Amino acid sequence: DSLDKILTEKMGVIRPGIPVISSVSQPELKKLLIDKCGEMKCPLYFTQDATKKTISTSITSQMVEIEGHSFTLNNPSPGTIENAANAFLLIKLGVNIHFLLL
């Protein structure tokens, strides 16, 4: 399946007014998500907008900084910082079971 088809399917769970956090980075996919969240009047947050950097890495972990807060992640792969940024945004915005991660 194409990424836009997968995203379109996932967007089926978006509900009016429920915040959405996404790591989508491709411009055409971001536009689909922006349009859908605008239509549903949902706040939309992209993890790319969070300030983050890798400070150091080892074979088993990495030290990262997200929005000025340092964390040790027990996974050295590059995508792990995006997952951590998703979790950080959830906490920063106030954990709520009605958030949707895409």
C-alpha cells in the first residue's frame, strides 16, 4: 500500500476536537493530515516541531535532548528519538486518553 493510502485509512479514527500528534514528515502526507484536522477542528502537533537532538550514542543507548530536557533512551536507533518526542508531547500537552498518535 502507498503511504497516502495508509495515512488516509488511519485518519479514519480522527474525531472532532481530539488533538492529534504525528511524526509524518513528507509534505504531501502532512497536507492530508493538516486538511483532515482542519476539517475536524482538531489541534495538530508534529514531532518535527519539537526541538530535539542526539547528544551521544552507544551500542545500547543514546542520550537525547527534547525541548531542553535530557533523556537516556535504551535504544540507539535513530527513529527512537521521534517516538520519545511523541511521548514528550503527550506529557507536555497533558496526558489525555483522547489523544491520537499518527
